[in-house]
Amino acid sequence: MKPKVLVLKADGTNRDEEMAYAFKIAGGDSKIVHVNQLRDGSVKLKDYQILALPGGFAYGDDIVSGKILAIELTSFFKEELQKFIERKNTAILGVCNGFQVLVRTGLLPFREIGKMRVSLTNNDSGHFECRWIKVKVNNKNNSQFLREMDNEIIWLPIAHGEGKFIADEEILKEIEDQNLVAFRYVDENGNPTMEYPENPNGSLNSIVGITDTTGRILGMMPHPECFVRVEQHPNWRRGNITKPQGLPLFENIVKFVKEAKP
Amino acid sequence: MIQKVRVQTIVGPDLKGDGILNDIHRMLGIKNITRVSAIKVYRLEGISEKEAKILAEKLLSESINQRYTINSTSEESKPTSEVKSVIIEIAYKPGVMNPEVTSIIKAADDLGIKLPACDSSFEYAFYGSLKKAEVEKIVEKLKLYNSLIEHIVKDEPQTLILKGQPGKIQTIPIRSLNDQELRDLSKDQLFLNLEEMKKIQEYFAAEKRDPTDLELETLAQTWSEHSGHKTFKAELLVDGKKKEPLIDRLKKEALKHDKNIVSAFVDNSGVMDFYGGFGICGKVETHNAPSAIEPYGGAMTGSGGVFRDIAATGKGAKNIASTDIFCFAPIDLPASQLPAGCLPPEYLLKRVVSGVRDYGNRMGIPTNNGSVHFHKDFRARPTVIVGAYGIVPKKYAIKDKPERNDLIICVGGRTGRDGIHGATFSSGEMTADTYTTHSSAVQIGNAIEEKRMFDALLEARDQDLIRLVQDCGGGGFSSAIGEIGETLGVTVDIKNALLKYQGLAPWEIFLSESQERMIVVLDPKNLKVFEMICKKYNVESTVLGKFDGSKKLKVYFGGKVVGHLDMQFLHHGLPKRVLKASRQSSVVSRQIKEPIQPKSEEEWIKVLRKVLSHGNVCSKEPIVRLYDHLVQGTNDLQPYSGKNLDGPNDSPVLRPVLSKQYGMIISHGLNPVFNNIDPYWGSIWAATEALSNFVAVGGDYKNASLINNYIWPFPDQESLWSLDRSVDAVVDFMKIFKIPVISGKDSLSSTYRGADGSVIKIPPTLCISVLGKIEDTRKTVTADLKKVGSTIVLVGEMDKNLGGSVYHQVNNLETDSVPRIDLKLLPKTFDAIYKGIRNGQILSCHDISEGGVISAIFEMCVGGNCGVNIHLGGVTSSHLRGGRMGSSEVSELLFNETTGCFIVEVKDEKVAKQLFKNIPYITLGKTQKAPIIDVKNFFSAEVPNLKKVWQKPMKEMFS
């Protein structure tokens, strides 16, 4: 049985189709669901194993990115979300706007729905930025989603205006101590970097994405769903890009929920 | 009671404030302001302070990096250590839609708080020793707000709820007006000429009544140049010789080449055949008039409008790409040369780019092709061209004919006073007063409104509920409903329209160009399901009326008839014009006899740096990075590639169906300078450039379709003459390549008239866009050089003329011989390039355009992070058409802008010989690892140094 993937959509969500496609070719059974379908009860979160929050501008990113959708989720689905994350064979992936939603619901990093601990704020450059960057997996993070991805520099595209990861010192230390950092922006030698544009937004500790303490919730700014075919990389014609480096993440997530016990 | 919440970011940089401070220091040179801080202000009406506190905490601020105050005065909200500050608050004017408001009300509702009304704005605190009046002057100078839509808040608003009674219906006693009175009635409002006004007078005389304001406005809108295309439909007398109307000539030739046509000239975009049962479509529009006075809103509504054209193709297409092409005055234009009522080019460029960014990115439509051009004569009015492309299952590509009793439904945004007179206004010329008298023609777009509407419409289409979709663009309901009702006749009650606020007169509702609205026609039995889909996506819809078979346009407001027009008269009553065109100025030959040739290596490098930093040649990467060009995951050939991802490519290649390998290529070409010098050959150049960009990445020109846009000065006899020449060029181009134009648009008002009688004609511009299909996106190439030791070849025949080239521009030479393209040879050249790419023998390819041969080679070196070794010793025969190739003419070769020629990288000379045996080519040299462009005996230049000057202009402006 293919694991069921709920790709959540709201007004202004826009990378839902790529997300659904990425999970599909990784072996999932994706369905794009509007948040109103959850609200009217016609679709239920409990019927799914993977919840994917795609990129875009949910509700225009008004006030700050991801805020309005985060409020909607925490106001109406607190219990359902709690039950969902308590099932041990579920996964949540938030990419870009989805990551912004996850931190604003409090699901990341500490699974405290309604308590926001970290933030993603305006890029230091002050503007939206679309480019390919390099990331590396933090090999101390033992999330099953990241397995066998930690030996190489991974190319992924970013496209955001509010991607700077910030937290106060104490929380940041906690995140590092618990090895919740999933990826960091790196330079060509694979070293974490604070230099623009390799670190495109000025994220503290070069943080690209984080997991929760169980490793079953992952949020990240770049778009792995936009690198699931070799030809999506701008330089595939130069011969040194041989595999789509975003795809393993989706395969890992699908594999994990298939193998895990509830 | 209004609760006022202020939110300030206290951790991290204050980007807005710092940006303003930087501009004050850099642009104005004012040093006694030490800091600017930006504070977001929310006004919440109809809730208690306790409720406001909940919203401030949970919605409006984030404790990690912000703090808020409620109902404090400005004095309290600022840090105590700094006392001296001047506060300026900038807000949208009442009645201008603030896109954020809906979200705030929704989120408040989700938190259990019913919020009747709210608004948001920014407060800026200027710290330093300045008085309020001085700060206000700074705010004006920096154009921190646009007075058309925003204002400085002087008094606290008492309420945010706009109230009003419906405006009155007026009858205009047109039957009793004399000629002068008819002219006065038309001026600045209807934009019709006397003959047209008299035709209307006759109609109502026969009807034995006077028209309502709504009827008169509807006629003016339908008969406007914008909607009626009067010039393109007119009989022409060119230099005394009778010629067919421009549109007839274009259509006739286009329809001869219908192999790939699904629909051309009949719908909101042109559709061509694709693979897998799909069609692909394209539409390109200009949005010059609004962009000239409010560039941000103008660019947004331009994007929004052209996306709706795609969505309103057939029963609805899905938007998959967007293109943006701008023409401005040079950024360094002295302020003294700026005509009255016009905005400076730097401001325009930045704001237009922001508008495109904020709309396209929010829509999730990749912006992946475009260009920016500079010419002094755009100082009076910029040219802003926006294109959109889509995909549609062929079974939904053609509109059904409406049937009697079919419903007319308005979906999407609400109707407000915004955009009224947009269609008639854009058909008028720009004057010194334009800025002040046409403010209602401008509005702010709301991309999310449009995005959710498109989501809903595509779902409804896929359930086969829809007969047709029509855009509510220029002219609003009057245009959309008037058009679809032409054959059957319609009855609508515009009291059913959902309004943003009360107080609109019926004619305002009918003419409003409020964005993000579409008209859908449904069989009544599908209404219920359609409404459910709209509800799912939070989209409002309302039934306005139905098709009634009366052949009339019957408009009611409640029980009252406010319009009753004959469809026949509305659509066919416009008198056909006969227009005269003649060549006024005899062109003085300004040929230069001797080519100008740099005399030393130093001179070579100096002129090369000038060419590469010219606005038309320099890197546009900083702009492209602001656009989401990767969304939808379809882009298999991206705008930039190469070792450092900074080498530009000619055209994007998209895979619109993610699981399939077939693709779509999009490209464009234009050259206002060439067009201005020679309307025929300039237009041929534009079309060739567009198709060359398509071929340069691997496209087969036989699978391409064209879109033509004519942006011309007001068609007086001289401008009409050049327009006629341009149309002839496009017709000839179709003939040669046997491919059709499938869509197009004209914008014939690019003339500025100053109060002092001065006239500026904006350079006439033909923009040709290309869309086409390719079986396999993997059989394409980028421009970045791939290997060391490969052979570099110039393919195609170059014309010796450099008139209008960037090389001549930087040398301040004005000549009138633009490059002429050998159209007989061109199909063979295109074929050879296509085949060489398809079979993998061409490793990289770049087309020649502005900046010439050397600029193309340079860009390929940037991509490859390498160099080339060029040896022109062997180039002695007549490689330049009409000229000889001697050493003194090396500059004519290297800066030559004959498009339709290509620089290609192949393995070796043998491959070149085999690929290009039937066409002229020159082997230029070999690629080398060292990043140096080495032209033996002439100069040797380091690529990284050149790259710096090439990247500098836009980097400075956009980072």
C-alpha cells in the first residue's frame, strides 16, 4: 500500500503540484487538499500518514509569512495535529512557506502547538531571492528522513523573501544541543557559511532547516520538490550533475512511514 | 471606536527604515538624519481594547523579534533615549483596496473575534535635527508614497467603513448638442472624435431619446482604440496608394500557416497545438499608461490582466510562464530633461520590477524571460510589456457558444471605483496633466484573490461545468458582457454585483476595471456545483444575468433600466476610418564612410567595457533573481547557468507536464532603436531576434508561433506610415518562415504633449514574442561554454551595417543603416543550428544581438568561467555582406548586431564543416581554460574584469 500524502493547500499556496508530484514519484499516494476541506470535515487528517505543507504565499503572507494559515491550523486542528504527531508512523514536511507555517504553529522545533519558539524573518538582503544554493546535512541529526544524504553537498533552489532563521540564544543552543538542525548553507568546500549569497538570507548558524525532537517533522527553506529530475538543475548539461538531489528526501520519508510502527 | 496597534521590529535590521535612511544619505545627501525606523500600524474598528490585545499578541506581532503597543501616542512608542524625531504616517487613501485587510479579518475570525473593519499602514520615525516640514519634503523627494493611492495621515480617521448612497443615473441631452459641445463632452472623458460622437447622436435621435451615462460610457469604451482597434481596422492610403487594413493583412497571412493553430485572433490568447492532447497559448500586453503614473500598481495590474487573458482562453487555461520586457529612459537622465508630469526612470524601473515581482511570485507563475531596454525618448512614457503563457487540454481550448438562458456570473474580486476609464485613458496620449486627472485609472492588485479564483476556475473547467470564461479587463463588465452577448443579447442586473463599498453609480459599476474579476458563462443546471467549488476556494461569485436572445444589451439596476443598446450598433456602429499615411521626413543618409576602429589594446578594452556596461547589454541577473523563475518545477533550461550560474541564456525551456519529456520554448525580440531608424528592417530584426533566441536553445522554427505587439506613437501620417511598414515586415516574415502570428495587440498612444506645446514621440516598438514546442527538453543547449579546446564558430551571414548598434551608441554616432537580414538564407541557418543541437554536436550556442559578436562570446565565457583564443587571420574574404573583411574592419565584425547569426561551440573544425556546409560560417578560434578573451593582434581582456563592469549597473540598483 502506498502511504497517503496530504498536500495542504490554502489561498495563495503555489508549489502544491510539485510537492504532490515529488511524493508520487517517491512512492506516495498524494492528494492536494484545501484547508477548507479539513474544516468542513470532508477530508480527515487521521486518514493520512504524511502531511506536506508546500511553498507559496498562504493568504498572501499578510502580516508575516505563514502567520494566517498557522493561526487557522492552531485554532481549528490543535487536537487533530496532536493526535497526528503522536502516531509514530507519520511524517510532516514543511517547505519554504510550509516551514514558516510549521514554526508559527509551534510544531517546530519542540512540538508545542500554539507556542512559537523560533522565527523565519526577512532576508538580510531585504528582498525576495530565487537562486540555487548548496546545503549539507547535519550528520548529527538522526532523523530517518536524512539518511544516506549526509556525505555530499546538495544543490537545491531557494525562492523566498522571509527565510532568515532566528531564535534567542537559549533556544538556539537547545536546538544545537539536541541536534535538531537538519541542513546548513555551505560554501563550495562544504563548510557552513554566513556569506551572501551562499547563505542567501543571513540565517543564524547557517540554518537551512530543522527537525523536531523525534525527527518526524522537518521544515526547510529550499525546495527539494523542485529537484526531483536531473534536468531541473541549471547545469545538468555540464555533465557533473548526475542525480536529482532532492528526490532522496521524499523517498526516505515514504520509506520511513511505510516501515515505522504506529 | 478604533483600536490602534503599533508593531515595531526590535531584533535584527529594520530593513524599511535603513533603506530609507540610506536613500536620504545617498540620493539626497542629507546628513542630519541619523536614523529612520519603520513601525507598522493597525487600526481595528468595532472591537474592544481587550480583543485588540489578543490580536496584537497572537496575530499582529511576534514576541521573538517585535513588540507592540495599543492606543499609545507616537511619543510613547519610541525609545526614550532618543527624543528628537518626526513621525510621518503613510496609508492607503480611503477607498483604495488594502490587500492585507481581508487576511486580518479572516485571522481575527479564526481567533474568535468578529472584526468589522480594519486597516494597516506604516509610520516612519525620522531621528535627527529636522523640522516636520523638512521631513515632509524628504518624503516627497524620495517618493515614499504615491499620492494617487496613498496619503500622509494628518487626522486620525473616525471610521474605516465607507458609506454612501448609490450614485445617480444621469441622462445626457446629446440630441441637442452642437459640434463644439459634442467635442467638449468627448474630451478627457470619452476620447471619441467628432464623427463618432455624431454617429452616437444619430443613433439616439432615431431612438427618440437621450442616452444614460452608462450607455454613453459603454459606447465610448467599446469604440475606444484600446478595445476597438480602430487604426488596425481602418482602410489605409499610404503615400496615396490604397492598402488593406493592417489587421486583415496580418490575419490573412497568418491563417495560411495553420498547421499548428488551434485558435488565432479570436480568443483572449492565441492557442497552438502541443503534445498529449494539449494546446499551449500565449498573450502579450502593454501596460504603459498606468505604469507611467503609478509604476508599482501599473505593473501589478498589467501582470494580473495578462494572466487573466490566459485563464480566459477557451474554457480556461492554466498559466505556466510570464515574461516582462521594459523600455525606460537611461537611468542617468538628468532631472532637467524629464518632461513635466513624468516620473524619473530609476523610480519607474525599480517600482515596475517590484510590481512584477510581487504579483508574479504570489501567483506562483514563473517569470523566466524578459529584457530591459533604454532610450532617451522613453523619458515621457515607459513601455511596459507583460506576457503570459498557458497550457490547456485541447477539448477545453475553444469557447462554447452561449445558449439562451445561460447564466452570466461574475467571480473573484469585488467591484469598486478603481480603474474607471482605464480603457479610454490608455487610448489617450500622455500630457503634463495625465498624472493628476486620471488617478482613478490606477489600482493595487491583489494576487491572492486572482490565484484562488484561478484555482477554482480550473477545477470547474475540469468538471466540464463551463461554457466559456471571459476576462473583465479594460472596460470591465461593459466590455466583457458586451462582447460575449454580441450575437444573442443579454439582460443583466448590476445591482447584483458585489461591491467593495457603497456609493457607486450604476455606470461606475458597469465600467469599473477592478482587478481579479472574471465572467463565467454556465448552463443553469451547473450553477450549484460551480458555487460549491467557489466556496471551497473562498471565492465569491454572483449571478449578474442571462442570455435572452434579444440581440440587445439590457442593463438594469434593480428594477430600473439603465442601459438598452442595440448589439448591432454597439459592435458595428463605429464608423470605419480611412486613414492617410505618408513618409514625411526624407531620410538623410548618415552613413559613415570608414569604420571606427580602436587603435590600441587599451582603446579596444575601453570601448568593450562601455558596450558591456550599456543598459541594453549589461547583466540583468539581479532583476531575474527577484522573480520566482523556478516555481512549478518546469524549468529545464533556466535564465542563468554555467560554472557560477551567472551566464545568461537565450530562452527558457519548460516541461509543463512534469511527467512528460516534451516541452515548450518561449522567447522574444525587440529593438526600439532599430525600429526608430528603419521601421521595416528594425521590425525584421525584432522578429529574427525573437526566433533566433528560440532556435539558439534547440527549437525548430517550424514548430513556433508568433505574437506581435505594436507600441507606437499616436498614428499621425508619419507614424502610421512606419506602422504600415512594420506590419508589412511581419507579414513578410510569416511568408518566409511559413509560421503564423496567433495573437497580438496594439498600443498607439505613445506620444507626449507638454503644456508648452512640446511633443515627444516614444520610439515605435515592435515586440515579437515566440512560443513553440519541442519533443524532448533534453535536446536543448545553454550558452555557457562547456569544454576547453573546443572550436568556436560564427554561423550565418553578417550585414556590414552597424547603424543603431550599441557600438555606435557608445561612440555617439548616429547613422541610419541598421543591419539587414538575409531572409532567404535564414531558414537554412536555423535548420543547421536546430539539427546540430538535436544530434548533440553543438555544445553551446548563443545568438547575436545587442552588443554584437564579442558580447555574445563574452557571455559564453562568463558561463563557462573560461576564455577564448580568437584568431581572425583567416577571415579575409567577404564574410560581411556588402563589405570586405580587412583588418581595419575587425570592429565591424566584433560589434556587429546582425541577429540570425550565432556563436556555437563544437568539438572541432571537422564538425563545423559538416554541420554548416550549406551556409556561411567563420571559425573564430578555440576555448581555453584561462578566463581571457584573446583576439590575436588586437587585444587581450580578462573575463573577470569585464564581468565586473557588465554586472555593475543592475547590481547597484537592485541590491
